[in-house]
Amino acid sequence: MNWFTWALLSAFFAGLTAVLAKIGVQQINSNMATAIRTVVILIFAWAIALATRNESFSAIGKRTWIFLILSGIATSLSWLCYFRALQLGEASQVAPVDKLSVVIAIALAAIFLHEKMTWHHWLGGSLIFVGAVILAYA
């Protein structure tokens, strides 16, 4: 499978996550819900990583560790905010606003990764932004 197929699967599971999380967070503190979800992800991710292990921990460089740890912190903060937003709002509104992360990722990729931005990026990012705003206030 190519990157696009994997990205579509990611989008499907992210959409499913929003609906399942909205149901799951209704009668529990959002932080506790995030913690429970994180434990499941931790077990699942380690099972997959160990089953498909191609390298030793010693082969992982310091820079890689630093950026993966920072990414993990950012993910944790995102999930805590996402679950609280789901607890307070409608999944059909929270999920599109959360997807503004796409627009933010495009901008950060241009700034820090020096990825070339074409009119496709600008148009697509603008449409995502407008769509999120429209759905947030629908």
C-alpha cells in the first residue's frame, strides 16, 4: 500500500475515534478517559513495535529520541485538549476544528522543514480552514 492508502485509513480511524471517544467520555472525567485510551494505545503500539522490530534501541540516535519524546508530549497535550473538547462539544464540530492541525502542519512544515508550498497547499489549507470554521459554527 502507498502513503495515500495509509493516510485514508488514518482518516477513517481518526473519524471513528471521535465518535467512539464522544460516547466513552460522556460519564467520566476527560483526563481519566485520555489516560485509559493512552494505556490501550501504549499496549497496542508496543505489541506492534515488538512484533515488527527491525532495530535495537541502541541504534536509535539521541536526536531521534529527543524529537520523538517532544512529539509524544505534543500528542499528549493534543489528546487531553481533544477529549475535553469532546466532553463539552459535539463530535461533528470538535473533529473538524481538530483537523485544523492539517493547516498548522502545512505552515510548520514550510517554516521548519523548508517544504515547498505550492498553490495547492494554499488552496487546500484555506478550504480546510473555511470548512472547519463553517462546521464549528453550524
